[in-house]
Amino acid sequence: MCTVVFRYEAGRLLLAMNRDERRGRAPEVPPDVQGDGPLLLAPRDGEKGGTWIGVNDRGVAACILNGYGHGDLDMLTRPGVPSRGRIIPTLLRSDCSDLAAWVQCDLQAELYPSFTLLVWTPGGGMHVRWRLDEGLGWGSLAEATWGMESSSAWRTKQVLAWRRGLFDQWIDDGAPFEGRLPSFNLKEVAGRAEWSPFMSRPFSATRSITVVDVDRERGRAQLLWWPRPGDGRISPTEPRASLSLDIAAGEAM
């Protein structure tokens, strides 16, 4: 469960992600500067220590969404199955100069339940899709256009189709922002709280929104993080955390 919107154009990436999680999961750990080379910025899961989004000092950014397909629930009950949250840190600490080779040789998707991985390097973006019942596939992400990816464990096909229509309407409206956030990430449609990108369900909800902004011309990568207060709203102009890296020298700013 998660929703991501993104745009990559002329060396500038904007990536905004709603993290949806069960209500009983441990609170998120605020983002910090991690590692001693390469450095990376990422929030962390308070339960298993991984992350769902991050960026490193080479300007490589990535996020991951859970997939839902045949065999996933069974796999999640087996002892020793690694958390999908470790994929992002592993990727961001690796040499991503040949991303296709990394996906084929180093990702080892078969170890994990289903997921969708989005990655951007200086060479462009890649969409990686792993499903237990369908296998592994990947392809490039288009430049200079807004894109959206979403997942839902509840009424998967219906919810994703409805969110796609909501996203298309947001694009038709000019892709407006509220403060530092695409307004799409804040949409909570009356009577459709369980369907909305800013989601609330009895056992799960949007727990945070994270933005990654990579500006290669200025040589800066920034990560902004908004934790959600229960079922309340967030202030799009006031992130709880704002961190940046110099992507030329790899030093925290």
C-alpha cells in the first residue's frame, strides 16, 4: 500500500510518496544522513529498520511499493524471508552505473514477496516489477511527464483504477501543488477515505509523505518528511524534517 507521483526532466527529479501502513506498525524513524560513503538520506521503518524511499550523494533516488499477487501471503508467513525495506539501502550503497545489470544480477528479487521498484540515476529512470506469479520485468520511465504508481491490498484493481482516474484529473487541472507537495498526495475525497491517496482504513492509513528533490544543475539532493498525526492532516508548508546532500562532493549540507 502506497502512492507515488514523480517527474524527471533535464536533470531535475521530484518524487513524492505516501507511505501507507497498518496502524499497529511501529512509528517511523525520522530521516537522517546514513553511511560513510556513499552517503544517503532516508527515513526508516521502526519495526524492521529498512526504508521505502531514499536518495544518495550521487543523486540516485529510489522508492519501493509492495505488490499483491498469488503466493505473497504464504511467503510472508515463512521464517527468514527478508524485508523488502532492505532493497533501497542496498541499491543506494551499490554501483548503479549499469542499473539493468544490477537488477538482473544483484537484486535477487526471488528472495522477496512482490514489489514495484522505481529508480532514477544520472542516466534516467527505471521501473522494476517483481511478482511471484509473473516474474521479473523492467523498463525505462518517460522523461518530462508526470507519472504515478500506487498499490493497495484492498480491492486492488478497483482502487488502483479509481486512483488513476483521480491522477488523470489532477494532470488535467495543471498538476497543482499545495506548499511543497503535489496536491494529489493530499487528496482525501469525502466518502472515499479508504480509496484516496491520503488514505484512512480501519486497520491501515497513510502514515507519512516523503519528498525527494534532486537538482543536478545545483548539485543538490533534498529529502523532506511529513509524519501524519493519527488521522489528521499535515501542513504542506511545514515538513517535520528537511535534509540535503551535496551530490557533487557527497557532503551533508
